[in-house]
Amino acid sequence: MLIDVKNAVAVGVMPAVLFLIGLYVCLVGSKIMIAWLVARSRGFLKSRGYVYVNRLLGVALVVFAVLFLRDGLSFFGINLG
């Protein structure tokens, strides 16, 4: 059942206003939370362990890219071995 404009106006403006307030509180609040977490973890982001984990994940991405490329080419009948 679709709600038309007349029914929405009959309900009132307050639900729409509360929805928008809640939406912006969540959007802005989540960005503030992310900024706070990044500021607190600055030392961790500069550590050797973090750098090595990122390098390992980069290698894993390349491996999966090659596997998916090989899989995709075999779908078109091109076998690389």
C-alpha cells in the first residue's frame, strides 16, 4: 500500500522532522566516532606490524586477482594451463 501526499500530511510533519534529525545524528555521529578511533590508534597505524599485515593482504589480493582472472578466462574457453 502506497502512502500518498494527503495521508502523509494528515499524519503530520513531526515524524519527518524526527527522521531527518535521527538520520543526521547517525551520519555525523558515525563520522565523529571514526575520527576519534583513528586519532586514538595513530601509533598502531605507524607500527611495523600494521605495515606487514597490509603487505600480506596486498599479496593475497594479487593472488586472488590472478586466480579470478584465470577462472574468468576459462569461462570463455581460454585455458592458461
